Amino acid sequence: MTDLTAQLRELTDRAAIIDLAVAYAAAVDNRDWDRLATLFADDAHREYPAGRQRHEGPAAIVAYIGSAIENLDATQHLNGNHVVTVRGEDAEHSCYYHAQHIRRGAEGGDNFLAGGTYHDRLRRTPDGWRFVSRSIRGVWAEGNPAVLGLRS
């Protein structure tokens, strides 16, 4: 492979991986559970260590996310500061997230905001890049945790 071809492939892979992270946020915010499931490899897992949560396989991941936000009026997940490292058919990705959660009429206030990082491992598949592992690390939160059904 020529240097130019290798550089082009690296840039294409990087863009596809960032697109995958953005597609995750859009699928969650649009409640597009079928689309969300397609973003994960069959053997994928998602974990949130602070909440002692781990879900194995696309169906379990989607079921948990759906149940966690089904009672919310709206969510908006924004991603930034992407770092991508591709190693052949595998890759690592991390990015910051800023997540807005709204439940109108919640006692204590309608809004809960949270920020942190996603840490991902990915695999190239015949259908494109897919998450193999997605780990969420919260860094800060403000607002009313009762919006998510959490205690303050």
C-alpha cells in the first residue's frame, strides 16, 4: 500500500468511527432502537463502572438504554474531542460527552445534565466499524438527578 493510500484509509477509518459515535447519540436521542442495535458487534458489551452496570450483547444494551430514558421527554447527547487509533481491523476511540435529560414536571426540577467520556473498542466488520466495548465514565453532573430516577 502506498503512503497516500494508507493515509486515505486512515482518514476514512477515522471519519467512519467518529460517525459511529455520532450515530449512537442520534439513535439514543431519536429513540431509534433498531438503528442503535446495529452499531454494536454481536459480542459487544457496554459498561458504566460508577453505576456498576454491564450489559452484554446488542439486545441487552438497547433494552437497558431504552428503559433508562423511556420516561424522559427529551434527551440530547453531544460528543466532542474525539481521539481515534486504528490498528488494522481493530480500533480505539474516546470522546467527551455532554448529555441533557429533560422530564417536565419532575419534583425538584426538569433538567439533569452530565458530562464525561466514552472509551470504546471497535472492530471492522463487513458492514463497517462496530462497537465491541463502550465504557462510560462520568466526570460531572448538575441539576436534578430525580429526572433519571436517581436520588440526589
